[in-house]
Amino acid sequence: MIPAGTIPADDKKAAELYGLSLSRYRTVQPWKKFPPSVKYLQSPAAKVRIHDLEQLKVQISNMKLEEGAKQEIPLLSRDPDILLPQKAGEVPQLKPGVRLQGDDLLDRYEAYAAIPEKDRPAWSTWLRLIAPPSGGAKTVGPEPDDEFDIAGARLWRYRTLMDWNNNRTPQHATGHGHGRPVGREEPGTRQPRRDFIERVDKTRQLLSDNPGLTKAELAQALGGKSERTVERILAFLEEEHAGGRQPEN
């Protein structure tokens, strides 16, 4: 979780602060030498690395100072680790006692866990609801709050999530809270187009045959599509999976 008022920084921003290219930063892996007080802001299953910008600035400054002159790493306002440890196949759950604020930013795992249990859809349904639609259409689920440029991450303010949940159409006598009634489709619901799904299927097969394909190579294999299209397809594939891997740390 990115606590309200915190400015996040991903690998790209961290590399800029270190004066390194993004590829060099990931090769050197300076985060492995960070003290425990420099915390991750992403959930353990997320694939993007996020730190607090102010903590990074002090950490980088300290690397240039003698031991006695080092500054104390500023503490975060609240603990960003809000999820219970998750085993393979388990759905995300909040730790007991977690209290979220309206401007807290949550990734897809944290956002799912933050939905009240009586309203919470199945995990697979949640991934479908937030899957990036094709052709510029709005997602069926809550729209991400993406004022921060964090590569590979879509984030939702807790307030946005609760507003979306409160405005959903209740199911009728199902006992499953909110959502689309069985057999009916809400007006304005936009599903990914058939041609997008076909490209997703082809990309899945291409990566199965050769996991090392670059975005440019995938774009060419898909008939000269843009790398932006490839990025949307890769995001869709990531959100098909209930689990995920944390970046190496």
C-alpha cells in the first residue's frame, strides 16, 4: 500500500536518482543493500518495485557520506504491508486491524482485499472486472487513479474503490452482494473486443514457445502492432493469474 501523502518511486525514478540507466540499475541491484527501514510499498505478489521517494533520496545521499554523517531514514506514516502472507492459490486478505484512509493507493491485490467481504466477487471475477479493455473503453471495474507514472502498476485510491463498490448494482436474492445479475448485462458494460482477445491468445502462445521475446518482437509477430498494444496485452495476461511474483529483492 502507498500510504496517503506518500510520493511513490518505481525503478525508473530510482535509476534517475542514482544517475544510472534503468537497465544498469537493475543489473547493479542497489536495492539489495537498502536498510530494512527503506520499505517496499507494493504488495508481495506485485511485479513492480515501489519505494517511498523521500526514503530513496536520503538513502542515496547516505551512500556518499561517512558513517557518522549519515542521515536517519525518514519513517513512513503507516506500515505499507497490509496483506496477510499469501500461499499459492489463496486470495489476498487484509491483516487484522488494518484501517485504510481515502487517499491510500492500493494495487490490485490490496484493492481486492479491501472490498468488504459481503460484496467481494470471486478473485477470477475481480481480475476480469479490472482487465484493461480494448479500444479506449472504460474498464468494467473501478477506474485506476494513475496520476503517478509507475510503470507496470495500476493503482486505486481506497476512496475510488469504495465509491465504485457502493454504486454497483445489487444482485437479486443471490447472497453474493453486489455485481451483475446472472443472465443479464449492465447497460454500458464494455468487454474486450474479439480481435483483442485473439491477440491475447496468440501472445500467450508466443511467450509459451519463447518466453524471452521482447515487446518489439511480439509487436512484429502480431502483425506490426504498436508496443503500446503489446503492453496492454501483457497487462491483461498478468491479471489472468491469481498469483504473481515479487521482484527479486
